[in-house]
Amino acid sequence: MTTPTLIVTPPSPPAPSYSANRVPQPSLMDKIKKIAAIASLILIGTIGFLALLGHLVGFLIAPQITIVLLALFIISLAGNALYLQKTANLHLYQDLQREVGSLKEINFMLSVLQKEFLHLS
């Protein structure tokens, strides 16, 4: 005869204390970041507006000077862009040459080690 066995079911996990529809509250750091982002946007917008206003007033007072300064600014930006375009590749090439040199040294050391191990066996 077999005796009946009692099967105990494990208790169900506790239900979460928040509802599924409730959005978790942002942390204090997230609130600070959001406030800082809004403040920086306001500051940048104000500075941009004042810069546009200054250019407008400058153009109304002395349009020739404004056009000359604007042309010089565009030429300097083009010069900087051209310089960066020419030198960026040179820097990358020099970095690549250094890496190749170090890899050649490592390859030489590994070949010496391989020869030593072959002589030992």
C-alpha cells in the first residue's frame, strides 16, 4: 500500500508595489540634467539672438565693413578646413607607421623565440 503524499506548492512571489501603468519617477540627477539642458538652451538662444541683432545693426550702420568681415570669416573657415583635411591624413599615416614598426619588432621577437624553442627540442 502506498501512503498519500502531501505536495506543498511554493508561495507565489510578492506582487510589485507599483501599478503597471505608473511611470517610474526620474532620479534627482536626471532632473538636474534636464534643468541644465533647458538652461543651456535658453542661454544659447539668447546669445544667438543677440548675435543676429548685432549683425543686423552692423549691416545697417556699415554694410561694406560687415560684408568684408563676413568674407574674411568665411575665408578663414575655409582655410582651417583645408588645413585639417590635409594634415589629418598625415597624422593617421604617421600613427599607422608607428604601429607597423612596433608590430615588426614583435614579429622579430617572436621569430627569435620560435628559433630558441626549436633548438631546445
